[in-house]
Amino acid sequence: MRKDSRKPVRKEDNDQHKINGKITAREIRLVVEGEEPQVMSLSAALQLAEEQELDLVEISPNAVPPVCKIMDYRKFLYNQKRKQKELKAKQSKVVLKEIRFGPNTDDHDFQFKLTHARKFLEEGSKVKAYVFFRGRTIVFKDRGEILLLKFVQELADLGTLEQMPKLEGKRMIVMINPKKK
């Protein structure tokens, strides 16, 4: 137990692990780095932690007897938060951009949308291209499929096809993933 003037451990931090006087077991298994784990009474372990001016932290409460470790609890929490922050920073968020065509889209519109799709793939975004069939245009399914396959072929240098064009309701959809650099 600490007798120095540092700030007390916050309540929300304390919910994760039991420390010092909050441990209720009579006997604990004390894990010390570089030594074999040993079973001892709680009071002896608390005394050992107090001598080292560190905290006794219950690591595995479900074990019989519960496993505890002597450590600087505040430093342990700080390192845990830092690791979580690093992991979160390394995660990449997948951005999905949509491009919509009609079954009768002409060449100029196709090229215009193609340049946008190129830009999206260069940024590392996923592209979802679809042909929307309105009313009786559903009879031109083959035109929509040809249009999407041509679109994917034009973007082959920047992206890879995730799935072949498939019809979902009034939309024929194709997904393109950016290539890794």
C-alpha cells in the first residue's frame, strides 16, 4: 500500500482490477518476475508490496487461489491506455465511395465518373459502382453488366474486383478494392 502523496487511483480504473485492501481472498498466488509463483496469505503479500512501495494487484480473480502481482498500478494503467491508443491509431478506416450509373450512360459521363473513381482508389477508398434501373429500363440488364465490367476493366491498374456484378432489386452492384501500395 502506498503512503506517498500521489493522486489516488480513479474509481473507473479500479473497476478493472482489485488492488491492495480490495482483494478479498485469504490466500493468493503471487507472481513475481524471475521467480516461481508462490501461494501465500494475503497479509504477507500485502506486507511484501508495502515494503517495495508498490501495489498488490489481482490479475486473475477466477483462479483458485486468485493470482496477484506486485506492480506500480498507476504505471500499469498508463501503459495499457498508451497501447490501446497506439492500436487505435494504427487501425485504418475503410471509406466507401459510391458511383451511380444509368443503363444508358454515354461515354462522356462514363469518363467523368471514371476519373472520380480513379481519385477515390488513389486515396485508398473502396468504390461501389452501381447501375440503377428505373421503370422499364430493367430490361437492359445486359447493358448495365457490360457497363460495370468496362468500368472495372478501366480501373484494373488501381483496384481489384471484389465481386462480379450482381443484381439486387433495381441495382446492379460491383465493388472495387484499392490495390495495396
